[in-house]
Amino acid sequence: MSSLNKGVRRVEVALRWDPSPLGESAHDLDVVAATYRADAPYGAPSYVVHFDSRSPDGTITLTRDSKTGQGFGSDEVMTLEFDRLAATYGRVVVGVVIQQRDGRKVFGDVANTVVRILEGPVELGKNEFADVSASTAAVVGEFTRSDAGEWEFRPVLRGFDADPQSFVGEMGNSTY
């Protein structure tokens, strides 16, 4: 990269879906980010941000959390500030998981689900989950720190058949 390109610095992950049909239980989807140490990028996450929380250092924050998909615009929004993330971290994996409170639900059951990953006005990635419609959770992107210290984004779509707790343990265990 040239000296003018500083890599990925600040990203917004925006998730949108339609509310469940009248008479059905609400669909509750969540954006999840797992942060891994540079010296153990495929080990256990150092921390996970999900369900209306933020990272210990404030660099990853869930700023909007919907439990129904109702409202205008994005239903869930997570902000990731890579330019402030400590050098001890070398990998961040972002995913989406469906809460399974009222029976098994998969992405194919939730209408108009879209996740967008934006750096300012630039769309780095977008997915509508069609290729993982039978999954209950999915990894949607991976950020890694280069040897030069710059963050790079790689779009990913890998489905899982996992509840929210087991997904958090599995989502970063492999390369994409």
C-alpha cells in the first residue's frame, strides 16, 4: 500500500431485516465481533462484542440493537475503530447470529436480511444471506492486521448451524 493508503480505519457494520409476520414470534438477529490476539489469531477470542455491549477499550461498540427488526434504516449497527485498536490484536471476525428463543430459525425464515460493511461512504461488503439460507449464524467478514500494521478487510460468507453461544466459540476457528 502507498503512504496515502492507511488501510481500514473505522468501519460500520449495519444489519437490516423485516419484522416477522403478524402473529409470529419476533425475529432477533445480532451482529457479533470477536477480537483475536496477533500471536494467537485462531485461538480463543480475547473478547467478544455482542448483545448491546462494547469492547473493554471502547474501540468496538454496538450502537443500535433491535430485537424485532422494526424501524427505519438499519436495525443493528456496530462500529469498529481499527485505528485505535491496540497492536496486540491482529484479527477481528464479524458475524451475524439469529436468537433461537422460539424454535429454530434460519436466514431463509427472515425476510429481507441484509448486512453492509461500510468505511464512511464506501461499501466494503454487502450480503443478503442467500447462500447460507439454511444456517442460523454466519461469518460475514474478517479484518486482519498486515505486517505493516494496516488493517485489511476480506468479505466472507460462511454459514453455521449454531446457537449464539456456540457460534461465538466457533466463528473464528478457521481461515476464510
